[in-house]
Amino acid sequence: MGGAAALEKLVPVLLAFGGGVLLARRKVVPAEASKAFSDYAFLFAVPCYLFGNIYASDLAALFDRRAIGGYAAAAAVAVAAVAGAAVARGLREPRDVALRVMAGVQVNTAYFAVPVFITVFGTAAPIFPILLFQVCVLSLVVIALMELGRAGPAGGGAARRLSRAATASLATPLVLACNAGILLNLLSVRVPAVVLDGAAFVGDSASPVALFALGLHLGGAGLHLRGTTGEELALIGFKCLVFPLLTWAVCGPVFGVAGDWLAYLVLIAAMPTPQNLFIFAQRYDVGVDLSASVVIKTSLVSLVLLPLWLQTVAT
């Protein structure tokens, strides 16, 4: 895919995202409305899209063991690298380490990867197994570290909080939709066509609405480059450059992943830090300003680098 072709593929992405930024900056649509658009996409539209597409997919082709294993190995190396760097900088509080791990390794699937993949490839199916891995494994690691750092003298209290947090993570609409699609697919349960058509109708709105919401959020928050700290630059560079290259190195030469799947995994790794980082930071009262800055700046850097990654993985 040449540079011009990559840019053409990204025109709908830029239109939806840029429209949100412009309308928020001009105060035509209040930036606070981004939460309503985001909630619609996260709680309803994206789950509808995921359910319908997973139900209709070939699960044997969708859940490629080599590809998922390669991505998991790359993520494990990245987690160790970010955690090691944080400890080397003198950070000992588990919450501080967990926040930086999440910033450097987790990816924005619902609001960024799904709409980008739908626009570029016509499907977001390759994201499904990675989304489940991220929620069921990576998020649980982050939650465990966060709860460990918040634990009081009584270990039982920490254990209960960790159990509740893990249950809540696995009960999100995204995960429930994926699991429902997988279960009904495996059991060969016939879902009425009218239900699948309805899910497809709602799911088609997920991509533009999610990007528009992200644009509204970023347009209202603004961007202050002069205040970027060295640590922020390191996390942004790791997330947007190092992690995708690490994914390519581990999945390709080491695990032998090639072709479309290698391109999918590298692009997924190149997605920005998820907005959940800011939610976690607020919930556990750690690095709130750092998390907000990293979410905004990785989103913009990832958008700028997308044509480059598209051209690179297609060669």
C-alpha cells in the first residue's frame, strides 16, 4: 500500500476525528458531550458490531494461536521493559508502576483500533482475540497491581476489592458481546436474521461515532506540547514506536507470523494508549495529569504515524 493509498484510506478517519476537534474548538458542540458519544459507542454500538461479526466469523481462522501467542509474548516483554524502567527511575509504589505499564502496553481498541480497522480493512475481526487478551490478561495484571498498592493492613479487604475489580473488568459490554458471539457460534445456535440485521445497523455507527467522540474530547482538552515532560516523551515514544517494532520483531522472526496477521498485530500495537488509563488514574488516585497527557498525545501521534505504519506493514 503506497503512501497516497494509505492516506486515502484514512480520509474517513480524519473527517470524523477532525470534525469532532473542530466543532469542540469552535464550541458548536460542547466538549463535554464527548462522554455521551463515547458511552453510546462503548456500551452499545461497538458491542453490537463485535457480537454480529464474531457470531458470523470462522473462529478457527480468527483465533490464530501463533499470532495470539506472538502478541502475548511481545506484550510480556513490553510489560517487563516498562516496569523495569519505572523501578530503575526509583518508582516503588505498585500503582505508579501499573499506570506506566498500562500507558506503554495497552491499546485503545474500542475508540481507535475498531474504527480504523473497519475503515482500512473493512473489518475489525482481527482485533477481537487481542481485545479479549487485553481485557482478560493485561487489565487484570494492572488491576492486581493497583489493588496491591491500595491494600490496607487487612489482606482480605484487598482480595475482595481485587475480586470485584476483576469481575467488573470481565463483565464489560465489550467482553460480554465477544463471549456471547463466540458461545453462540460454537454451539451453532441460530440467531434470528432480524437480530443480526439490527446489530449490524447499530454497529455500523460505532466507527464514526467513536472517532467523533475522541475528536470532541481532544478538541476540548487542548494540547500543550511545551509542558511535555521527559517521562511523557519516553512513554509516548515507547507506545507509538517501540511497542509496534517489538511486536513485529517477536511475532515475525521469532513466532513466524507473516502476511496479513503480522500487519494486523503491528497496527494494533501502534494504536494509542486507551482512555481507560485516565479512568484508572482517577479511581486509584495516581498520576492523573500524566495519564491525561499520555492519552491525548499518543492519540495524536498514532494518528499522524498511521499512514507510515500502513505503508510499512503492506510492503
